[in-house]
Amino acid sequence: MSTAKAILTKAPGAKFEKGEVPTRSLGPEMVAIDIKYSGICHSDIHQARDEWFEGAYPMVPGHEIVGLVTAAGENVTSFKVGDRVGVGTFVDSCRTCEPCASGNENFCRTGNVQTYNGHHYDGDPSYGGYANAIVVDQNYVMRVPENIDFAASAPLLCAGVTVYTPLKHWKAGPGMKVGVMGLGGLGHLAVKLAVAMGAEVYVLGRSASKAEDAKKMGAQDYLITSEIYETHKNFFHLLLNTTSADLDLDPLLGTLKVGGTLVYLGLSGNPQSFNAGGLVTSLRSIAGINTGNISDTQEMLDLCGEKNIVSDIELLDATDAAAVDEAYERVVKADVRYRFVIDAATI
């Protein structure tokens, strides 16, 4: 059995350490990948600390993976050795349920196989991108454009498609006012992608500390959230909430135009409440999304290649596994602009 060098945690909240984990066998539809870079997503922190549900340990987090193909099974037609590829939040799905049949594998009713902290359908545990190798079915692997920075492309595999999916679904484009709540790992990519799609983009934040960054990314303006309830009534066609903050929903919904939509991408962990009158009097909607399907992920990557869009990152030397623990603490404090990416060569 082949193995991969990895950075893993053995219990909820335990310190990270170096180790080895088995990789999948190279079946006829499988692609072996030499991982080059892996992004750190805030959901990695929630799962490594058992903040959402009981985890499977030892855990190797990471679902923002880019690397090079090192081997391909005999039936693989989409990739060849040397190709630049990416792997996102899931690595298999049932392929038979209605969402899978319609190309929405991310909503698999059987339950898709998460890239890490899950189990393959044969019962084997799934291990993620904080490692130097992974083997994945070709149908769940994406092509990464040659012209974009490889390390900075890693967060596109989760953060990128998570914000691209609602922008595509609600047809962000010329003539549409899009508000992005929070300029963090998700938010900064939402700004870049919405601008690339032709929308008029505004960033909403609690303070003006990132106003200059937002405007450099193409935002029309940076707005203090608490100050817009009167000045920007009936203003936005689409609001993307990328934060984990509890929201004062009623005045916030008032900033939406007739037919406007507030989309949750971040979760506070607490119940949220609103007055239904704010919806029914103006055809407004509240929606949510947590990732995207395979087709949209490739479409998003292609757009990023066309527009030269990547994440703003801090590259992490993980020679000492404690660097990951330190990065986690900084993410929780929002002390990163805007995404940590692990250099797999240091694992």
C-alpha cells in the first residue's frame, strides 16, 4: 500500500504533527496527484476541533488542493502525467440520485465523499490536502489553468467556487449591484469574481480597515454595515454574506431591491431570525450555499485563467507542524490577508 507524508491531528483540538497516511489504490478511473499546495479553509478549523460534528481521527484536513498528475489509470481520458490539476471539497458521489444526475454532485442525496474527515463508499477513511500525495477519481478532478500562480490558485478549489456558485445562479453581471459582506478568505474572491463578471460591487464591513484593499480589487465602495440601513435602502440586487457573524436581518433585508436575495455562505452557529414581512412585501429571498458542483468549479477556474484571478495568500512553510496550529489561531483572529496556503514541499 502506498502512503503519503501528511500533517495530521489525532484528536479534537490536538496539536498538529507529522505522520503518514495510506493513499487510495490507482484504479482504472483514478488519477495520482503530487500535491504542491493546499489552502487552509476556516471549515478545516471547525472540523479539526469537532465544532460542527464528531470527526474521524487521525484527520488530515485540506480541500483546496493543487498539484501535478503523476500517474493515471488505464481508463483515464481527461488527464495525463504532468497536468496541473485541482481537487475540491468532495472526491466522489453516488452518481445516481437526482442531484448527481443533474450535475449537482455537491448536493448528493446519498451523501458525497468529503475530501477529508469522511469515508469512501468502501469504508476507507478519506484524507485531505495537508499531505504530499492523493489519489482521486478523474471525474472529481479539475484542470488548473497554466497561466495563474499555482500556490495562489489553491483557495479557488473551495473559496472560489463557493462564491462563484451564487454569483452565477443569480446572474451577477452588468447592471447588477452586488454587496459582499466581509472581506476575508471568501469575500475577497467574491469581489474579484463579481467584478470580473461585470457587476457593480460593494463591500460591507464593520470597520474601514480593509477599504483600500476592497477598492484595489475593483469594488465601487466600502460601506460600514451599521451605516447603510437608511442610506442604501432598496439598493442591492444580491447580498453575499461571507461572515460568521450574527446578523440584524430586518434592516439588512431592507437594503435589498424588490426581488433581491441575501445568500448565506458563512455560518454563525446560532439561529438567525427575521420578520417575514420584510420578504413578502418586496419579493425578497434568503438563500444559502456551501460549495459548488464539478462543472461550475471548472468553469470558475477557466474564468480565473481568462481574467488572471487568484487568491491573495500567505505561503506557509510547514517544516514544523506547529506552523499549522499558529495559522489556525491567526485565521480565527482574522489575521491573514487573505488565505493561508501550505507549501507541500515542506511537509
